[in-house]
Amino acid sequence: MKTGFYPKLAWQGIRKNGKIYIPYIITSIAMVMMYYIVSFLSVNKSIESMRDGKTIQDILGYGVGIIAVFTTIFLFYTNSFIIRRRKKEFGLYNILGMGKWNIARILVWETIILLLITLAAGLGCGILFSKLAELLALKIMDGNVQFEFTIETSSIISSVILFSFIFVLILFYSLGQIHVSKPVELLRSDKSGEKPPKARWLISIIGIALLVYSYYLSVSIGDPVEALNIFFLAVIMVIAATYILFILGSVVLCRILQKNKNYYYKTSHFVSVSSMAYRMKKNGASLASICILSTMVLVMVSSTMCLYIGKEKNFNSIYPRDIVIETYSDDEKYTDKVHKAVADVLSSSDVKEKKLLTYNYLPVAGYQTDDHISFNLEDYDYSKAKQLFIMTIDEYNRLMNKNESLGENETIIFTTKTEYKSDTITIDGLETLNIKKRADEFIKNEIDPYQIMSSIFVFVPDKEYIKKVYENQAKVFGKNRSEIQNCYSFDLDMSEDEQIALYNKIDSSISKLKDGDKSFPKVDCDSKADKKQSFYSLFGGMFMLGIVLSVVFIFAAVLIMYYKQVSEGFEDCQRFEIMQKVGMTKKEIRKSINSQVLTVFAVPLIAAGIHTAFASPIVFKMLRVFGLFDKKLLVLVTAGCFLVFAFFYIIVYRITSKSYYSIVSGKKS
């Protein structure tokens, strides 16, 4: 054969099947572009130079891994639509005398052509838009903009290696499909329906049980830390349940509709239901994939957008004071020195503190069983974990301007994110305390700003009780024991740069105290202004990663929807031709198509909405770890995201419906 015969044949095969190859190529180019951009940002010098920039790049590096794994699975999956459509063409080549080795050479050249187009266009777009992505990332994360244009060679190399690997895998899969098929099977591949699987009730019950249990976990878990640990297990159960119920549910649905004579024996329903029954398992798997991808987009966008929108409120909640100094001792010989060092720095800088707040307390973790708080580490249960804050009644009265008194073995408590029902409380190893009163309010945002765990503030008669609690928990926790702490915090009336400069002076002055005395307790000094950049960068990085991954998932969902319609259009074309010959009009065809497409594509959207609604409780608990406590914001953002996504989904539905109609009605698109 002439030189260039196989490349020419391969190019003609791609060009003549443009309806199925162009979306695939565009999506592959977009995947390369996004992979390069995220990889570029994960090693970019401008982002690295930001405060905590390395942490942000670690998050983006995690995104690079997700995109790589997902792209491999997704392109492999969508290629199955293409190879199924091309089998008839390859079967014809085989019948005309071309051996499978010759067909393999065509596939090799097609893979090379697709890979070169994908890499050239994808890397070109990635490099072109990388600077825009960098500027956007710095804007979102409040970084300093640099106008130098750079190209990351390492990102180019990793992109070439990854996508070459993906396309080689796809090539081997395609060669395997051709090799095991006989010529007649290749010719009839697009006409072979699926054997209706038996409605396996046991598996269906397992699917329902998995879904119900995952929903139950989402709404019942109260602890944010436990929510983080259980989230991925719940996701896996939802994915498994969705595939089981969509695949087996489509079988049951088709059988129910076929048995309903009033519904089935109508022109608009007969063809659509029989078409769905013709490809039950593949239909269910595709719809389940669309549902899962849609849910991923909704959960990811709504959660990261909530964090980004509420970042300022979250930041102010986590850092309620401009300067906070925590001394890990209540011994006045140490605390007085710390306070004096701070006062000297303020005086020398001619600065007056505002809203000064100081108090002593013991923070310690415990595990609640009824009215007993234990420090025993065995059989740890997150749902029972509580954060205790032990303070004297004198501190409570001073901070809250009250005049409460306590008798022997009496206490006043205040709780957050939990309801303490018992009238007594027993802390491990100590006598039982009778709860005299439950306080309605306390300065919880000052002491417990993160509010991750459920908290119980216990106000006791004197310091002796606190020392007993300290000694008991120290025996259990050893080196990890909690210390009695003194908090000294205040606000400043000055710019953020001036606050940072003052904070550095305070921190340096406190360090000198510790340098001169090895027995000096640990002292933590925090500045709200100093933490702001890293806090905003973290939330901005997560928001950007959420948007990038959501775009990837949207591309995947759209391509699956498109290929589903196109491949099914080609499969149904002949059946609709026969129906037209026996009297079915174009209007009836369109009505039947609308019935089929609407029935098929409404289900994943509705199911995604239900999944997202039940995921919201566990997502909210996880967001509390990052300081988001505004449940109303999450509900509004999630509802808004669903409406926007539904609008976009309907547009895709309309486009794919027209593509399907143009194929089955014989129109040229």
C-alpha cells in the first residue's frame, strides 16, 4: 500500500464521524488545558511567594491528582460510545478483505492524530490562559499581582506523559474490542440490544438500604470531626446505591410502563418505552453517571462558594480580637510578666488597647455518657466527644457582670451545639455536681471561636476544683494533657500593617521572657491582621479548586448526555424509519422523542437534587471545621446553585434532544 494510506484513512474516519469525534476532541482539549493550568498554579512562583502559598499549592496539587484520575476514567468511558459506533465501519473493512492487523494500524494512526490535536490545542490554550488563571487566583486569594509571563516546563511534560498514557490505554481497549469480535458481530453491533436483566430484588433492596443509611448518616451525625471521617464512606454508598437503583430501577420502570396498557399503547409512549427497554442496563448506567456528576458539581460549588462568600464573617468569628496572647499557666508570677511585657510595648509605641479581656480557664476534651464525662481513651466515639471549658464562678460573674453564687457540689453550665439534659454532671474521678442553673449566654466566641466540637462550659466554686480536673486528665493524657490557660486579648485602633508591626514587637518581647527562664510556660501570640492573608488564601484556593473540578465534572456530564443521545439516535434511526413507513408522522415522532428524552433526563436531575438536599446536613457540619456556621447561607447558595444548574441542564437537554431528533428523522445536522 502507498505511504500515507493508513494516516489518510484514519483522518477520513475522524472527519466523516465528526458528529461523535468533535465533542470528544473539544472535551479532551479542555481537560488538557485545565490539567496544565492547575498543575501550573501548583508550582507557580507567584503563588508560592504568598504567605502560606505552599499550603495553597498542596491543595492545588491534590486537585491535579483528582483531575488526572478522573480524566483517565472519563475519557476511557466516553471512548466506549465512539468505538461502539465505529464497529460497523471496521466490520465493513473486515468484510472487504482488510485484516484486523490493518484495522489496528488505522486505530493506531487515529490515536496518534487525536493525541497530537489534543496536546497541541490543549497545551496551547493552557499556556495562553495560564496567566489569566494566575491573576484570577491571586485576586481570589488576595495575593500580590506579578505581570511576568512564565511557562512551566514540568507541567507541560506531566501533561504530555499523562495524556499519552490515557490515549495508549484507550487504544489497547479499542484493539481488544475489535480483536474479540467477529466481522458479522462488528456489522451488527449497533443493532444488538440488551437482554433484559432480571429484576434482582435482593440487590435492589441492598441499593435502597445503602441510600437510606447514607442519608441517615448525613442527617444524624452531630460532630464535625466525625462528619469529616464519615463523609467519604457516605459518598461511596450513595454512588453504589445510585448505580444499583438506576440500572435495576430502569428495568422495573420499563416493565411497569409496558404492563400499563393505557400508557404503553399510545403513539408517543410506545416507541419511547420500547427504546428504553432495548438498552436497559446501559441506559441506567449512563443516567446514574449523569446523576452522580451533577451531585458532585452541586455539592462542590455550593460548599466552596459558601466558604468564599462568608470568608470575612468566618474570619471575624474565628479571630474576634486583634491581638490574643495565651499563657499556658494561671500562675500570676508568669501571667503578670506577660501582661507587663505587652503593656510596655503598647506604651513605647504610644498605643492604647481597646476592649481588653482577660480570664483563666482549663480546656479539656472528654467523652460524655449520660451525666458522666470520662477521659478514658478506649473505645473512642466521636459522637460522644465534648470540649469542656472549666472556669470559676468568679470569672463568670466578672466577664458577664453577674452576681451568681454556688454552694458545695453545685455548678452552672452553658452549652453550645449540644443539649445537656441531666440535672447533674460528674467529671472523671471527681464528685458529682448538681446543676444549679443553665446560663443563657456566655462569651463563647472569645473562648471557643472555632466551635467545631460540642462544648460544655462548667463554672465551679473555686480554683481547687479546676486543679483536681487538671490532675485527673493529666494522668490519662500524659504529654498531651491540657494546661490551665490565661487569655489576654484586646483590639487596636490602627491599620493592619501597623497591627502586624506591633504584633511582631509583642511576640519578640514575650520570646525574651522565655529565653531568660527555661521553666517559663508556653505562650502563644496571635494577630488577626497577620492571619488574614493566609486565611483568605486558604479559602480562595479551595474555592478556585472547587470551580475547576466542577467545570471538569460539567464537561463530563454534558459529554455523556450528548453521546447518549447521539449513539441512541443512530440505534433508533432504523426503527423510526419503519414506524414512518407504517404511518407515524413527523409530529408524532417529535412527540415520542420529547416523551423519551424528558422521561430519561428528568430523573438524574431530580435524583441529584435529592442527593444534594440530604448531603447538606453533613456538608454543613464539615464546613464548621473551616469556621462556617451560617446554615441559612448554605441553604440559599445550594438552592441558587441548583436553579442555575437546572437551567443549564435544560439547555443541554434541548440541544441533545434536537441532535437525537435530527438523526432519527433523517435530517442533516
